[in-house]
Amino acid sequence: MTGYFETGFPLPKALTDEFTKQFPNVTWKIREDQFAVITQNAPRVLADDPPDLMRLPQMSELVKDGLLKNLDSYATAYGWDKWPASQLEQLRVDDKGQRGTGPLYAMGLNFSLTGIFYNKKLAQQVGMTAEPTTLAELDAVLAKAKQAGVTPIAQFNGGATGGLAFPLQNLMAAYGPAAPINDWIFQKSGATIDTPTNVQAAQHLQQWIKSGYFAPDVNSFDYAAMMSRFIGGQSLFIFDGDWESGNLDKQMAGNAGFFLMPPAQAGGKQAAMSAPLTFGIAATAKHADCAAFFLNWVATNQKAREIDVTVGGSHPMGPADAYMPPAKQGTVTATTLAAGAKIGQDNGAMDFIANATGSIYAKSWTPELQKLVAGQESAENMLKKVQSDYESQIGG
């Protein structure tokens, strides 16, 4: 079996290793790259050297070009169509390239969730006595950290990956509803990212930048460096996903906490980037049936579901009544799993704004966010530029 996976994430490798233990006749040859590189390489790789299983970026263009295998027959055979529909909604693409309906072209290894991780010792040091429940309370903690000489946020934004998209989208959700953001990502007709509440969010992010709440070299370090700094106690916060929960439970046992982005108004609904860790099968994959069997095994095998929780820190995909591995009370993993339930109650799940088109992350969000940090772009113009690029990329 051949795989093309995202570097820095241990879950897929842990699952493929366990799969080979249970099925010794199956071995894996895995290539890894950063997500932004996968985004740029996806069409060429799927066409020229099709892997059996691949971490997928934005799907619409890949489906239009006939590069991904339609998984509907596997969904029927394995009963995926009987799972909660919301699990698979983001993985469907219709004949117009719009996501949310149509045939199934991908599957998730788990259902991830993003929010804010914090260092408990540093939180105590700067006087954070409780997790913020409003955006104003979060702002106050950031200011306290800065005043205390603690880096408020270590967020990757260097190279080809604009990690400030994480706090930006969280701020968008704090100021406005999640549905219009999903409409934009799913390429619904007339959708725009340049809305009044999103402008407020971008302005708020720009104010954080001007206030010095991010590490001064934010534009020069990558995801791995962000994690190293946070685990090493060099920042109070990072905006990241529950795929790190198991890692943080090991490396920062008892010292890492997590909370969802607080709303702008007290008592407001909460939202989060929450989506399947998306994998697909190349249209011309040599071992498509085995890849589909693996995807079903990930969602239904007890050991695989345990790995999803302990290594991935996320809620497994699968039937509503499937075995749910217990998470140890007081761990980051237990906290992120509970946060997922809150997002479900508030109907606040969003896909990632980097997934709106195949090139929006590398060619639009990343350079524009880097310019925002450098003082070369305004919050308002950033959204106008991204929307213009988006319309060009989808042919609108």
C-alpha cells in the first residue's frame, strides 16, 4: 500500500502500523509533506503517481478533474451511509464541484476540533484564574501575559503555511455565525469571506499583531517549531487542534489545558474548525479495495478507535453506537472530546478556510497573513484580496 501523508502528525502512521500488525500481508510505503506542499502537489501526484491513500486538501477541483475515486459503492457495502450524516457532509462533492451534497469522495480518520491550548503554569504566573468566557476576557489575559514578559501566543506563520489562519477563523466565529463561512468554503453561489463581521475579526487579529501578542519572529517559524516552543514553556497559548491532545498529555502531563474560542458576547454560541481528518483514494489507485477496507477498519475496529483517541486526541468517525474509548479524567484529551460535544450542541462546526479552493491557502491566505504581520497589508484589504483570488480560482 502506498500513502501520501501530512508530516508532523503521528496518527496515520500509528494506524497503518497497527493495521499491518493485524493484517501482516499488508505493508505500507509512506511519503510525507507539509499540508501546503500537499495542496500544491495533489493534482500532479494523483495523476502521475497515484497513491492508494492520500491526505487530501480541498476536494472540489480534484473531483472535477476525475482524480479521486467515488466511494459510494464502499459506503453502501460497509454501511457508512448509516452513520450520522453530519460526519460525511464535508466529504461529499456534487457535479458542480460544490461540497456538502453529492457522492462521497473521501473519508476521515477521525473528526478533529480546534481551539486554544494553554500552559497552566504560565497561566497561573500571569494571573489567569479561569478560562476566558468572552473575547474581552481573552484580550485581558493576552495583555497580562505581555506585561509579565511571557509570549502570549506562539503561532506558526512561516514558509508556505500561514498558521495565523487559525486565530483568524476563530475570531470570525467569535464575531459572526459559522454557516456563511462554511458556505464560502463549500463554494456556494454568491458566498463571500469579505463580510462586516469577518472584517471585525481581521481587524481584531491585526490589533493582536500590533500589540505584540505573537512571538516577534512569527513569520519565520513553522508548525514543528510552534509545538517545540509551546511544549518547552515558551508561550502561554497556541491556536491548534485536538490532534495534539495525546502528544500534550504525554509531553506536558497535567500542565496543558484547552478551551474553545470564547464568543464576542457573553453567552453567545461557540464555533470551531471541526472537520474530518480527510483522506481519499486516487481514482486509479492499484489497491483501492484495500484502502477502503482500511478506512472502514479505522472507524470500526476497537483498537483503531483507541488509537484515534489516545494518539489523535479526537473523536473517531463511525456509527453513532460504536465503541467509544474512555479518556482519562483531567487530561487534555478528555477536555477536547467534551469540547466537541459543545460544538455539536451549538451547531458550530466549520471546515478550514484554507480548504475553500485548491490554491487559496498557499497563494492567498498565507502571503496575505504574512503581509499583515509585516505591516504591508490592512485587515480590510486582506479580505478583499482573498475574495478576489477566490472568485478567480473558482471561475466566478
